[in-house]
Amino acid sequence: MENLYEILGVKETALLQEIKTAYFKLAKKHHPDASDKAEIKKFYEATEAYRVLSDPEQRRAYDQTLKGGKIEKILVEEPAHPTIFKEEASLNEESRKKEMFSFKRKIYLQAVFRIIGFGLALAAIAYVFSYIFNGNRFIGLVAGLIIGIIWSTSSNFDVNSFIQSERNKKITKIVSRSAMGLSIAYFIWILFARLIA
């Protein structure tokens, strides 16, 4: 098998950016849309070389195998998958799916906690504001929570992507804007009432 550095056309001392640039040039040149099988094979070889050389741990392990004069992993030609590691294909796909699920779950949970935290923070501020300006503290608490949750949800999620019908999108928009407007109006009202009293 050809040396992975030679596949990408870079030196063994190449920096990550040089490896990335070389890979993108080869990937563009030998893309699978090409009709020639040799071109497709070169694309998959370049992709595998980039996968190994762009990961610091895998690159270090690969460099050690080069020093010993042997490359332990061998690329195998298969009709369905032109050049992949036969025994690692299913493991890599499954681990990628698990990793992607874990990543999406982490991002989603972070957004949910931001929404809850922001909602509670605004609820606390609204409670204190209602107390200072002699308003109803419970209404202030709820109004602050509504403002915090609606504001934070709209900045963390594209709410319309969760709703299928146009009718429901319009209803959601009207309800959220009305709730936000009423909550803000409550604070304006207690502020105005305090100023004229």
C-alpha cells in the first residue's frame, strides 16, 4: 500500500492545514462523480489518508508504524464500498452515529438549560421589579417567566421547524407574541402607575 503522506502529496512533517489543503484539492479532482474507477479509488484513498493524518492520535500511531517499516492496516476493494477497512466499516459507522447522537443531545440539552435558566432569571428580576413598584408579585413572576422562556426559545430554536402546518405556525406566532405583549404591558402598567401615583 502507498504511504498516506504520498497519497496526499505532502511531507511527513506537514502541518494539519497543509494536509487539509492537499486533501481538498485531491477530493475535488477525484470526486466520485467522475466516471473513471481509478479516479474514484484515488478519492477514497485520499479520504482515508486525510482521516488518519488529520487526527493527532491516529497520525502518531501511523507514524510509528512507518518507522517500523510496516503499515498494519490494509485497504480492501469491495464493490459496495470502493476502499474501506473491511472490519472497521460497520464499527466506524455505528460509532459515528453514536457520536452524532451524543453531540446533538448535548447541544439540545444546553439550549434547554439556557431557556430554563434565562426564564428563571427573568422571573426573579420581574418578581423584584413587582415588589419594588408595588405590583402583584405572582403576576410579575409569571410575566417574567413568560418573557424569559419565549425570548430564549426563539433565540435558541427555530420554532417553526417543529411545526408542520402553516395554520399552527400562525397560531403559535400569535399566542407567543400576545403572551409576550401582555407580559411587557404588565410591567409598563405598574411602572406607569407608580410614576403617576
